[in-house]
Amino acid sequence: MTFSSLVVSEIMDNPLAGETPQARLKQLGMMNLLYTLHLADIPLTLTNITEMTGLTRGGAAEPIDALLTRGLLVDTWVKNVQGKGKARQFEIAEGIFAKLKSISAR
């Protein structure tokens, strides 16, 4: 199973309360973008995401918040690029990679 297949299963098979199909599709797109950034060693920050997508910060935060709720992402606070303030940085949850390893080990 590939990363994309696992993410599709995690999101589409487990809708959140009140969640629309459109919201789930946004999450799928966001996870694919985040995985691409992860592979390129680009920090997963709202700034990098909005620069790559053209989304507003709120538009990017909406699917990210749902992915955090699902446990597919984790977030931490880090110093921003200028080193003066704080920025939220995201990581793909280690559990996703653990599931991929266990599936491919079968």
C-alpha cells in the first residue's frame, strides 16, 4: 500500500461528525501536498503551504485542523524564519509511517 492509498482510506472511511465530502477531498489534497513537501525536506508551515498553494492562511488551516483532529498530523511551535516569533510547524504523524511499514512487511 502506498502513502496515498493509506491516506485515502484513513480520511474517506472515517468521516468526522458534520464533515462534507468536499472537506474530505481538501484533506486528501493537503496530505498529498504535505507529503511532497516532507520528501523535499521543506518545513511544513502555514507560510510554506500558502506560498505553494495560493490559499489564504485560513483556507490552509481548515483542512490542516481536520487532519490534526484525525491524528494524521501533529503540530509543534517553532521559532519563525526571522527568529523573533513563533510559527506552527506540522509533521506527518509517525503512526502513518508505522502503518505503511507494517503493511509492506506482510
